[in-house]
Amino acid sequence: MTQAPLPTPALPGSRPIRLLVVDDHNLFRRGLMALLGQDRRFVVVGEAGDAGEALALSHKLRPDLVLLDNHMPGVAGVHIIAGLKEAVPGLRVLMLTVSENEADLAAGLRAGADGYLLKTINTDTLADSIVRVLEGDSVVSPEMMGKLVGLLRATPNQHAALPATAPAPPQPGVPTSPPVPAPLAADDAFHTLSPREREILKLIARGDSNKHIARALEIAETTVKIHVQHILRKLGLSNRVHAAVYATERSIV
């Protein structure tokens, strides 16, 4: 994690986002809390070092979002996501982990996590991701997007639930071929997108946030949000993760 140089001002007309940080490594947890505490958009209302404590504090503190590690002693983080969301209706859960394992990614998203980020993320991107998740978006670290695409390709219906485990590894001595991108059919919904929407779709697939897209294209962030809504509606997709998968599968990136 890298330290933000200056405190970020609170969002005008809004209360701070209430965060619960769950991680069994005390040093990392306290460092993360200190960094997020510099951003006036957030208030860390509690911390927990294991699953049981996380559930108890969620009942008591009613956070808006839980930053959840997966590999903790006792019960893994992924196994308490349903309990957390049952305890606090509307709660968002953002997994923050060191695991780049596709089975952990699949398990987290299947369990209802609203995002899956690696601990190598920088503080600014993490903060932006928290805000995006509270706005109803789903976020996945760019390093994991290729694995997410692979998991969805292994599922007969590409937008169905993710498989419970990762695809079987290739057998020794058996040659494998790289996945073949789906051809862009003449009636593909992609053709209904405007040139600007196609440009934004490529940046979404790259993992860029609305703020980064706005900077890159020199347009207002609110304009980007409107374009994203139009893209999802035209493509019949529910969130940015599916949009990124859609673009990657068709080699639009």
C-alpha cells in the first residue's frame, strides 16, 4: 500500500462511508485503517481479526462496506459473506487479499462479494474502488480480469454463476491452445454502441475507473457514468465486470 499525499475532501452533501476492516494481520490492518482515515470520504468504524469478530461487529456497528481478507485462521472470509449481508441489509463486501488463485476469486464472487482486489493495489485506487462499489458497481483487480474471463468461458452460459472451483489444469504432455475469441457477429449488440461508447468500453475492460476514463478522454465524470449506463443497457449486461468480460472475449480491448 502507498500513502496518499494529502487528505481527500469529503463528498459534498454526503456523510462519510462507514468501513469495517477485517484482516488477521494486525500491522497491515492498522496501516490500512490509518491510510483510509486520511480520506474524509470514509470513517473506519471498527476492525476485526477473524470471522467471528467480524460478524459480531457488523451486527453492532452497521457499516456500509466491509473490507474483507479471505485467508484467516478458523473460518475463511468467503464463508461469512452471506452472514455479513444478512446481518446488515444493503451491506457491500469488498475482498482485499493476497490470493491470485482463480478458485478463490470464483468462490468470493459466488458468495456475493461486490469486488475482489489484491493487496498490491495503491491507496488511491482502493479508495476509488470503495466509492464505486457503494455506487452499485463491481470491481476486480486488473491482474485478475484474465482469470475471471477464463472462469466464465469454462461455464456453458458465460453470464451464469461462476464455477465453484477453477478449471482442471492441463495434463502433462498434452498440448493446449489459447482460447479463441468469439467472432463479432453482424448482429452483435456491440454494433449499437456509439464510437465514444466503444472507446469507453475498451477502457472499462482495461480496468479503468470512471475518474480515470474521464481524465483520459477529457470529459466530465458524470458524462462517463451516463455512457457506462448506456453501454450496459445496450449490451444487456448487469455491471462493469461483465462488460469487461464481454469486451475481452471479443478481442475488443
